[in-house]
Amino acid sequence: MKVADKHDKIVRAAIRVFARNGFFNSRISEIAKEAKVADGTIYLYFNNKYDILITIFEEEIGKIIANIKQEISRCDDPRQQLQRFARLHLGLVEKNRDLAEVIQVELRQSSKFMKEYRNRKFAEYLNIISQIVRRGQKQGIFREEVMPGIFKRSFFGALDEMSRFWVLSGRKKYSVATAAAQISDYFLHGILTEDARADGPPVQRRRKGRPAKGLNVG
């Protein structure tokens, strides 16, 4: 087996074990068993369990960043870009629940990770949002007084709480599309200029008398 393949196999196994048992209750021997490799093989690729946790975050968030950048590049309207960001972020829970649980729960329970790890990948992830806001401001779509640094954390916070709730509760009352549309709609109506509000959202407007179902986020 190639080195890269074995590395990936161990990471995949660790995600399943961490999601199933919790990070602190998981053992290297359990990860090795899940990956179907010898215990000593793990240490050829990672220093310890904490090292595996960091690797999971860096590699997986890197893939998510690349996917989101590719997706939002397919449209020019910053409003649609925010909607697509929301859809992709929330979609992680459906696409890979084990990974979502590790990122949403296990990482946050590691005080060492939260205090010592310089999270450049997470900063890059949040900056996608602020870049969209700046783009919208240059186009005259978003208000100039909106601070991208504050907005990105607020917008992410709403999405993050929704994801965390789904992971911990194990159930969803509404679809990813509906939740993404609703959250995007709340924030967009707060940052649009008066002219942009008059133009309406970049999707079909709702008919009078019908209940709001949220924006179509594509």
C-alpha cells in the first residue's frame, strides 16, 4: 500500500473512532484496528492522538475550502455566493456526519487544540465570507458601513450553531436547503443597500399570500 493511501486510511479510521467513542475515550489501538494496521504503523505517520486530530482538521477543512471556493466562483452575485456558502457548510452534516461530529464536538473539547493550535485554515475559511462581503460592497450591493470582520463571525456563528444542533440532537426538522436559505435571508436583508433591496433577491420573488419557504440556494 502506498504511503499516501495508508495515511488516508488511518485518518478515515480515526474519524470514525473519534465520532463513535469521543476523542478522549479513543485509543491508538482502536484506530489501528479500525484501519486494519498494526499499532506501531500509526506512529510511523503520527506522533500521537492529538496529532491525528490536528491532521483531520487541516486536511478536511482544506478540502472544504477548495470545494466552497470552486462553488462560489460559478456565480458573480455576492448574495448567491453567501447562500451557496451556507448550503455547503450545513450540507457537511448530511454528507459526512462522522466528520461533522469530530469538527463540531470533539475539537472543541480539546483545550490543547483550542489554546495552542494556530488555526490558519479556519481563518482562511472565515475569510471567504468577508471576501464575499467586500465584493458586494464594491458592487454597491452591501452597505459600506458593514464590517466584514464582524459579519463573517456572525454569519458563521449562525451556521455553526445550526450544524452543532443537528450533530448533537441527531434529528432535523427541516432540510439543509431550508435552513441555509433562512439564515442567508436573515443576514442579507440586514446588509443590503436600499437600492439592492428594491431590486429584490437574485432568485424568483415569492407570490403574495404564500408562506415564505426561504430563498432557493441552488
